[in-house]
Amino acid sequence: MKVAMVSSHGGHLTELQMIADAFDGHDQFYITYESERTNQLDIEAYTLENIGTNPISMTIAFKQILRWFWSHRPDLVVSTGSEIAIPAFVAGEIFGATTIFVESWCRVTSRSTTGRIVYPIVDHFFVQWPELLEEYGEKAEFRGSIV
């Protein structure tokens, strides 16, 4: 199984690395933002410039992610956020990949913007605090914290 691990380069990447062991034995690659930290990843990684909320940057990122997915054909797309998850999940849907979003550990009682956007399109949506189950609805699952 091929796993695309997608996140921004800060705390979201830290959380993503914390769950990477769950996919040991599978072919993993990262899609994240260009930074000194991501240049030091010991696994195959593709980087983008930070897209923020700019629609043009989001479109450019989406096209680049489509190219990477075309060459790698991931079976699973996993993200802990933030906005980079949006084009990755849309691309994952196009390629028929299973999609998993893990809401950030720092979100205890309120939903993230990315979480609100991707909730309807992902296959599995995990929260790290039981308080968020009511905020998101029946698709959200709580299986404990990754931190």
C-alpha cells in the first residue's frame, strides 16, 4: 500500500510523524511545505511553497499534487492539516484513494477551518478530544490522542 502523508511543516508535521508508525511496512511519502525542517526528513518528501489561503496558490498546489499522485498512485492519503490537506484530499478522491484526516491535538472544543472544509469529503475523520465529537457530528471518531 502507498501512503501519502500530507501536512504543513510545523506542529501538523510533528503530529503526522507521530502517527507514521501506524503505516510501517507500507510505502510512505510526504507532501509538505519547503522549510529547513522538511529538508531533513529521512523519507521521500515533496515540498511546496506555503499556499496559505490564496486561491491561486491553492490551484497551483493542487496541480502539483495531481502530478505527484499520478506518479505514485497512493492508496491512502493521511493529513493532520492544515490548508495543504484540502488540495491533497481532492486529488486523493480523484485517484480513488482512501482519505483520513486527524484533527489537531490543539483543537479541544472548536473545529479548525481545514477540518470544517474536509469533513464532508474525507472517508475517515478523527478527533483527539471527545469534546469535538459533538462539534463535528457522526462521522467524527475519537480513538484517543496521538500526543
